[in-house]
Amino acid sequence: MARDIATTAERMALLPTDVPRDAVIVTRNLQREYIMGMERVRALQGVDLVIRRNEFVAIMGPSGSGKSTLMNMIGCLDTPSEGEYWLNGYRVSELDDDALARIRNKEIGFVFQTFNLLPRATALANVELPMVYAGVSSKERQERARTTLEQVGLGDRVHHRPNELSGGQRQRVAIARALVNRPSILLADEPTGNLDSSTSEDIMALFETLYQQGQTIILVTHEPDIAEHAKRQVVLRDGRVARDSSDPGIGEAVQ
């Protein structure tokens, strides 16, 4: 329980000594196995990764590379079979389901390609939703939701419902919802998958702005042109890191 109530600085002090003190994501020998019928599938086979505060990182890889499994691990939606994972100083690889749910709501803002908005709720009400679970008062919820919608360029759409918004505007509402609890990381899974190329560029420009404002962003994508917007690319193959553009002396992206 001490780890739950410690300050960020106190938690960071518990990280391995060779890890940068501004590390938000740290994985060590992260492994995940699944049993499918009579077959054992090794989705992750020892992933070591460090992502520092205010990085913009794209995680890439072909189908079956392990990128979706890694996203689920980073997002505290699944737990490793072996290895360790720290998120903002929390050693989440050893937490139970209730603790993981608290960490998810506090530390991670999720953006999905399908938007996942409540169809009958206004943009304002959709953005307020994570704060309801966090126990924020109604007045503060509305103020923060309105401010965050203004941040993503939708200050004039707060009372519109999803069917009254374009695809790009719906994704902006989803991004505002992900940001409103001021998470340590913004985790975006194929965020432009349902958008045309022009709207996709607009959304990626928004991510660039958020990054410039200090937000840590992890983008999961299979599209090289989308990944190019990130400042660092991590490529997975067969459950391992095949390339990390932050490593010196490594060549161009693995296709």
C-alpha cells in the first residue's frame, strides 16, 4: 500500500538504479504467453523498453509481431507471464486487478480508432466520464471538460452529440476524454484507422501539438506514414524489439 500513496519522486527512487529518473515506462524481460487449444503462443519474448517523460513514440510491427500485446501490457489491460513493468514509478507487474484499474484511470489516457463515445451524450458529457470514476465534483468536471475540449479545438462543439460531429471531431472528443484526467501517458491505438488521409493529418498535427505541450504519447500503428510523425519508432518482430530508432548505429526502419 505504501507504493500507492508515495509521491512520484518517492516512487521513481525505487526504480532500478540504471533507469533514467524521468522514465515513465520501464519494462524488463517482459514476456506474455497464451494457450490456444494445444498450442502455446509466445506473444512477447523478452521486451526491454524505456520511454522517458515527454517522448513521442510509435510502436510498429506486422500482424503477429506482438505490438497489440505490448500495448495491452503498457495500458495495464493485461499482465505479463514473466518480467517486470513500471509505469510512472508504479511496479504494475505485481499489482492485482483493482489496483491496475486505479492506475489505468489515473495514469493512462486511451485513444482508440473506433472513438468509443456514448452516442446519446454530448461532447461535454463524454469528456466528463473519466472524472466521474475518479470522484471529481460536478462543477470541476464541467470546467475541466470544457477547457480540454477547447484545447483540442472543439470549444464550440461542447453540446453536440457524436452523430452531429464529423469523424475527425469525434476523435478530438475522444482525445479530450483521454487527456482530461491529466494522465502520465496518452496511449493511442491506430487513432487514424477510421479517418481519411486529410483528417488523419489533422489528428496527427494535434498529437504533435500535445507533444510540444509536454504530453508523453505512445502511438501503436502499422502505418509507416503515421509513425513518421513520432520522434522515435520501436519496431517489433516475433515478440521482440527488432529496431529502436533511439539506439545509435541502427539502420533505417524494418519494413
